[in-house]
Amino acid sequence: MTTANKINHTLAYKHYVEDQYFQEEQEKIFAKQWIFVGHASQVAKVGDFFTFEIANESIIISKDKEEKINAFYNVCPHRGTRVEKGKSGNKKVFICSYHGWTFKLDGSVNRAPNFDKESLGNHNCMTHINIEVFQSLIFINLDPNATPFQEEYKELVDSLKQYTFFDSLKSLRVTERVIDANWKAVVDNYLECDHCKIAHPAFAKTFDMENYNIDTFDRFTCQYSEMKQGDATDPAFFYWVWPNLMISVYPGEEGNITTSQILPIAPNKSLAIYSYFFSTDEITPKQQELIEFVDQVRSEDFELVELLQTGFHTRAFDKGIYSPTEHGLKEFHRQYRETMDLPGQ
Ligand code: FES
Ligand SMILES: [Fe+2]
């Protein structure tokens, strides 16, 4: 009895507010798990790069002369300065502004003034990071001993193989928003649709809420529902990928996806990066409609999660309880407990 009761309780609220857990998550989750950083179209040409912040690190993702996509720490091997200050662009070499070391597109030292290049040892390159590209989705893992992505996420890989159009997409719009809530609160919100009828009137009108499915798998969940309106016959699919990625696939002749990356900033603050991917060069009126629909649903969710976060500080309860249709959430919390080594919580 006691065990059953325990299982039906959510993650304790302290995990959403206390700095101790926030710091532990950086080490055990964001520095050890596979994290989605972007789409291959963001580094389409040789010299294209973008930077990405995770686990208190700045990372460079770049395409080198061999057309290989690399990921390495944005830290100068000379004395530790951040090398690339920009968010994205195209470069022939990366230049450290401190003593002028320059680096090739794969992170290796090009010039090191005052040094004999042969004498640099392992300081002859910015430190490489595990990277895997699957269906043009780029994942990195700061753990040098990480299990390969496609092995660890085998079930997800099998499921995403059906979307052959991922490779033809490019990001046509990116919006960023700081949310006053813990990153897990934002993920929790995505993982159930019990709130949809109340909070998302337009969404509830568009999708068949009586036949709304949430399937759970190893390290991901998939929600799907058919549309009640419009001419599309395929359902929309809403994937969540452990720990902090969401991929939505809406029906339509040409494929499209939207990705959401929820990045922790502080125990009560997160950065959400939303990217809209289409196969066209410009946003069509129909795509604009979809963007507005998705934005509307999101803004309804922001209000809810920020309201939720204010309650986590309460003395009234130390945790919540799951409804029978909040099993997606439950799976996320199970994976969280396992990764964070939380005994029997
Ligand atoms: S710290 Fe980068 S060149 Fe010296
Ligand atoms: Fe929602």
C-alpha cells in the first residue's frame, strides 16, 4: 500500500526550487546525457558555426573543410579564454582575442604565436565533444564515455526513421523566451493534456480530445491526436525526448517540425528555444497560420507554468499526485530519479 502511494506521487517540489538539485542536474543530466543542439541546416556550408550553452559551458558546433560537423568546447587551450563570442556565422578560422591563437574549423590550432606548434601536446586543439547527427538532428554529449546516441535512444531512432523529410528542412524562424519556471515544470506541462480543454480552447477545438494518446517508451514519449478540423488525415505527433527536447510534427503535404529546447538557467528560470522547420525557402501563409497557432498554445502554457512555479515554494504540500492520464509525466520523473540516483522517492 505504502509503495503504491509513493509511486503515485510526483517528484518532490524541492527539486524545482533548490539550488542543490539544480547544480546536481548540471553534472548528472546536462553534462552526461545526450542533448539536442540544433539541425544540420544550421551548419550547411563549410565554415558555418553556432555556439550553444549547456552545463555552464560554451560549445562550438562547426562544419569543417571535410564537411564534417564537429563539436568542441569554446575554450582556448592556451589559457582558457572563450574563443568565439558570436552566436552563429561563417568563419575561415576561429581567433582567440587574448593572445591571437587561431584555430581551424575542426578546432585544431592553426597558429600559436610564441609557441612551437609541435610542443603543444594536447593543447593543440580545442577539446572535442561527442556528437551524433541523426536525421539531421544534432545531439552532443559532454561525457567522453557516453553510450552512442543511436544505441541509447534505439527506440526513438526507430520511431523517427519514418520521417524521411527531416533532412530537407531548415529553420525558418527561431524564438527564444525566458520562462520564470524550472525547466522540469515546462517539460511536465508538455507531457500531459489534462489541461488542454481548460487552458487551450483553440487546441481542444482542433484536435480530437476524446481520442488523445500518450504513449511512453524508453527515454521518450509520443502524444498524438487526429485533427477535427482541416483536410489533414494524419494525426499530429508530439514527441518529448529525455531530458529537455520536444519535437512536434504537424500533418501537411510537405513535412514540417517544430522543436523546443528547454534549458536551465536557475532553479526558477529557464530558456526556451523554439525553432520552426519547413522545407520551403520562405514562410508561406499556411505555415504562418501554423506558427501563430503554436505560439498561442505556448503563451497559454507560459502563464500556467509560471503560476505553477510560485506554488512550489509552499509549506502546504511537498509534492503532488498524478492523474491516470499523467503517465507521460510519471515516466519523465522515473527517468529523472534514475539519472539523479534518488533512492526510492
Ligand atoms: S588565451 Fe587564447 S590565445 Fe592566449
Ligand atoms: Fe499546454
